[in-house]
Amino acid sequence: MNSREPRLFLINPSNPFVSMAKTSGSRWNRYRAWKPLSLMVLAGLTPAEWQITIIDENLGVPDYDTMPLPDLVGVTAFTSQANRAYEVAARYRNLGVPVVMGGIHASMCAEEVAGRVDSIVTGEAEGVWAEVLANARDGRLKPLYEGGLAETKDVPLARHDLLPDTYAFGAIQTTRGCQLNCSFCSVTAFNGSRYRQRPIADVVREFRSIPEKRILVVDDNLIGTGAKQVARAKELFRALAKADLGKQWVAQVTINFGDDEELLQLARAAGAIGVFIGFESPTAEGLAEVGKKFNLMKNRDFPASVRRIQKHGIMVVGSFIIGLDVDGPGIGKLVAGTAARYGVDNLNVLFLTPLPGTRLWDQMKAQDRIPLQAYPQDWKYYTLTYPVARYRGLSLGGAIDEMNTCNGTYYSVLHILRRMGENMSRGRNPFYSLVMNLSSRRNSRLFGRLYTNFQRVEGARF
């Protein structure tokens, strides 16, 4: 590189899930595009002499031809973004610009990625990013940097100033790692099973630096599962409440969030307005199948847990999976009915998807149950919203019918109005719930049409 300040592009490739879910001019689009937090963290690790540009293609693909040529390109990708990541990499490599790729897909499919970029970073990049940049400046990038697991004290404040104010939600991460190790989830393979917590003072400082009023806490489980982890969550909530930042946030938690009245009070005082909870299956057999034994502990009353959370003005989004081995005809109505019985404010239903690096991937691959294996082209379907596997109790058409039935039932106008009425009768502001329900209803109808085309184009491979 020459003597001027080097220029770094950090690129988040367009994600098929976001792209296919948006329609021109829809005001709901900004609620479906999440900030590329990993790139913002990398920017926070980058020395001041670098000129940094973060490009999130989910906001629109820029005209790269009109942009100055960078000295280094960093690309991240979830599995469904891999194809676009390779296109971006090829463009810049053809111009003589080195490309380094990280993120979960590069970590789980390093062999595939290796031929398409100049360098790969596996795992968490905090421990190796300085070396990557130094080597890039010297023209001696190594083909592989193994990041491993970072110490959370080394996680810098993300550069929230490098992205436009187009997003509905800001983003922050306060912990890493997940102890649950569910069979379908690659979090444990990527971030480890040790629950690692960032210093609370760092978290509060970063909350303060986020320009958006509403924030998504991207932790896989904000509160943890053990007594010490819950105690830390309480300390964090106390610190956020004391800072009085005026922020509202949503987070992923486990069902034990509803067990502790003090925890709920503190979370609300700290700005909590909603939580995502992975219920995964309406049956005990389904929970056992995916390894979500935690939900079976203490013989919990799920509707009562949900009500305790909602009593504090915190919405609950319930997540379920269709396509488990125990699922058969009728699972769609069962999931919709279970979500209604639990009383969740919104429903997030996904197809069981074997992602590289998971136990589910190994199992389904060994059983020849992954028909879409023309990689990398087929990665575009691995959004969690397409039925990419052969399900034991459901045909391809059957799985699609169950998903459509589930969404059609839960998001019927009558059921949406009923949920709004219950919110108002319990003194809760129904606005956010109404926004989520209408957005989900619209997108479920769009996906219904996409599924018809998917079955027509790819059905023969099943």
C-alpha cells in the first residue's frame, strides 16, 4: 500500500431474507433490516489511520463504480448471504484489491470460502484483527487467521457513527456464548458454550453512543440460565436505569425471564419493551428432539410466565419451528393455537434448517435428508424461511401447507383484533404489537406466494 491513509471497506452483503421480504416503498422495510453489528465492532478495533466505510447492502446496493477504490475489503456473511459475498469478493479481487472474509459462514465452511477470497478469519476477530490490518498494509496477508473466542473486556465500543440513521433499531451485544447447545443452532459452535459478559460500564457507554432510541440487544440470551448470570443481568439493568438514557430495547431471553419479579421490574426500568423467547415446539417430544431441555425444567406454566412478563409492559414474541421429526399434519394449527394459548404478542415461525456447524447438519447429511446441495448457489435458500430439508413427517408440499396454515390462522384479522383488545384491556400500549402483527401478516402472504414458486422450481429435487 502507498503512504496515504489506507482505505477500508467493510461490507454486509444483501441478505435474501430481507431482499425478498421488502416491497418498493414499504414503510415496514426498516423494521426488517438489522445493523451489521459485527462490522461496527471491527471498525471500533481499526486504528485511526484507516479510512473506514461500512456498506450495508440491505439498505440498497451502492454504485461501487463511483466509489473510491479501497485498499482492503472485509466481508461478513451468514450462510444465506454467501453467494452475494462471493460476488462482492470477486469484483474487488478482479480490481486487485485483497478481500478478507469472516463471520459464521466463513468459520463453518472455510474450505469453500478459501478459493473465493484472499484471507479468512474464523471465530471472533478481536484477537487477530490488528494482525490482519498490519499484514494487509505490508502486502503479506495470510490465508487464515483463527480468531477463536475473544475476552469480552477486549470487545470495543462499536462504531455506531459510521451508518446512516435509516434503521428502526440500533444494535448492541452485551454477552457471548450459549450453554443450551440446541441441535439446530450454530451459536455454540461459533461463540462457544461459555457465557461471557462484557463489563457493565462498557455496555452503558455503548448504549449512550447509539443514536437510535430503540435498540436490539443481539445476545443469544441476555439473562443467562444460572443464578450468577441472572444476578449480572440485574446489575446491568440497574446501571442502565441509573444512566437514564431514554432508550427502549428488545432482547432474546429464555423462559426463566418470567420467573423473577425483581428481574422483570429492573428490566422495565432499564427500558425493556419486548423479548424474543424460543419456545421451539408445542410438545415435550419436540423440545427433547432439538435439545431444548431447559424449557422442560421446573414444569413451567408457559402462559403464566408470559403473563408475568407482559404485566410489566414488556411484549413477548414467541419463536417456533416447523419440520421436526415429531411434526406431522396439523402441526401448523397446533403451533398457532399454542402461541395463542401462551398469549404471545407476536409469532415467529421458521422451518427446521440444517446449518453448517450444527449437530442437525451432521445428522441430516448422514441421513441424506438435505436435497438442496448445489453449493454455493443453494445457500440462498438457507434463510430459515424455506423448507430446505426432507422432513420425516411432512412432504415438501405438506410442510409449506402447515406453514401457511399456521400464519393464516395466527395472523387472521379476527385474531389480530383480539390481541389488540386484550392489550388495551390490560393497560398495555398496543402500538408496537399492532405494527409487528400487520408487518408479519403482510410478509406471511408474500412468503406464501414465494413458496408456490419455490415448490415449482425446486420440487423435483425433493
